[in-house]
Amino acid sequence: MKQERSDRISAELRVVISGGGTGGHIFPAVSIANAIRELVPDAQILFVGAEGRMEMQRVPAAGYEIKGLPICGFNRSQLWKNFTLPYKMWKSDCMVKRILREFKPQVAVGVGGYASYPTLAAAVKMHIPCLIQEQNSFAGKANKILGKNASRICVAYEGMERFFPAEKIMLTGNPVRQALLDTKVSKDEALSSFGLNPSLKTILLVGGSLGARTINESMLGHLDEIANSGVQFIWQTGKFYSQHIAEQLQTKGQPANLKVVDFISDMGAAYKAADLVVSRAGASSISEFCLIGKPVILVPSPNVAEDHQTKNAMALVNREAALFVSDQDAPMKLVNLAIESVRDDAKLSQLSRNVKNMALPDSATIIAKEVIKLAEGK
């Protein structure tokens, strides 16, 4: 009887996954979808995202169908643009109800982002079991509301009972890009791919999928120190900032030990090349550092809800698993701290050991199994 039920679920499993906006939401979502497909190859998976956001390109590139909603966030800098927000919310609600009726999912998974709330709210009303994947150490308002009616809440940090019902919480960690863990390239090969010297220590600076203005300004303000540091740098500027930075470097002069790129497609090779990483404190990035044991200086973005990146960072800093520079202090302190730290082998070893002790492996597979369990219950 149990085998018959398993065969039925395998043949009929239909899952909707919603969320996006940044790579920090999209990468976990795609990882969960891939893990579901590994366990149930015939599973039907549909994504729901927000029109105009990066998931509308990244999800199809990963091989999955996606439907877009006109939902958007509240614009605090240009208030007049919020005039159409109630209509967009109403239209998104109508659209997602139609999507769910037509697709008939057994489970809805929310990973955060604009589209996640209307999708899971509609699923709850339609009595579809919901799983929330909360990536941060401080839950957002939407997920706190959704958590009251969710069937399962998968989290990456301890102590999340202050946001969600304790009986629904499962500590799974955050799914990461599998390619980062599977990379076979050696450190020398990775350095060679960036045209760098294998005998020098290497610092990698990344600002997330959209770039980070503060990290970029910190680099531009310390080109002399960089040139005389005796170490080398890989600097991912983000495409939004790349033209301005290219113009600045042309005027000021680009140090020979500075490799500048707007986007890195093979982050596995970039991490392998680096002795130290400078990064924002997005939840997905932190999970990657934990799993690969990479020493990191975290510069939390102040432009996020509830200042959750600072809370993410402090979860590591308090266990001596990362270094910390505030966004405000970064222009003065970041580059010098990075140069000083990458020269300290004992410090690098301590950071690597401690951050790896915080890793929660196989997150995507664990979450996928919970999704399948909810489908079986449905």
C-alpha cells in the first residue's frame, strides 16, 4: 500500500515555487527544484515570479517554466510611483489564483521576494499545503504572516522560534548553487583563468548579483594601497556600476594587481582562487562560505528590510567565523583590513575552520523531501 502511494505521488507530483528578486532568493529556489527532480524525475514544477525581476530570465535558463505577476514593492524614494500599487496587488492576486487553479499544485513553496506573498497567501486560501524557506536570521514581515498558516518552515539559523511556531520549524540550512560544491578546478587553474599570479595571496570582492556601491567606492578610494599591497584582487563590480568604474580607473590608473570584471559566471572558480572574500551578508552567500569554508569579511547592506544582513553577519562574527566592517566604516577601513587579514595565515585558518563548523549540508535535498512529504499528506 505504501509503495502504491509512493508511485502515485511520483507520477503526479506538482509543485509551485514562488519568489525571487535577487540571486539570494533565486539560487535556493532553483536548487530546491533540482533536488525535487532528482528524487522524483517526473515532477511538474512551476515557478511564479515578479514581472521585470531577474527570476524571469534566470529560472527559464535553469530549465523551468515561470509565470510573472505585476507585483512590486513599495517605492520609498519616489512615492508617486506607488499610485498603481493597489491595482497591481489586486491583479496579482487574481492572476495567481487562476495559475493555481489551472496548475493544481499539491504543494506551494515560498523562498521570499515580491511574488512569494500573494502566491502562498492564495495557496493557503485554496487549502494547498505551504512550505516557507526563510533564508535569513531575522524573518521578514511577509514570512512572519505566512508562517502562521504554513505547514513547514525551513530555516538556516537557530532561535527562529521568536518569529514562527516552534512545531513547524525545521533547521535545514540554505540551499546553495551546487556548481560551487562540485567544481573540480584547482586553485592554480582558477587563478590562471583570471590571469593572476599563483604565488600571490588573492582577495575576491563581490557585491552580490546586483553589485555593491559601498564596496566599489572603498576600492576606488584606495587604489594606491592596492597597488603597493603585494597581494592581488579580483573585483566584481556588478554591471550597474561597471561603466562608471571603468571611467574612474582610466582617469586614476588601474593597478596591475587588480583584475576588474562586471560579472563572474563561474563563482566556483572565483572562490577557489581566493584566499579571502569580501562580500555583502546575504543569507545565500553566507551559506556558501560556510559550506566551502572560505574566510570572509562581511559588509552588510543597510538597504534591506529589518537590517537583516547585519543580523546574518553577527551570527558568524559572534562565533569568530567571519570579520565585520559596517557599511558606514567601509570606505575608510575595508581595503586595509582585507590586505592585513589576507597576510595573516593563522587568522585565515581560524576563520576557515570556524565558518565550516557552521555549515548545514544537503539543504536542498532535505527541503525537497519535506515537499514530497507534504504532497503525500495532501
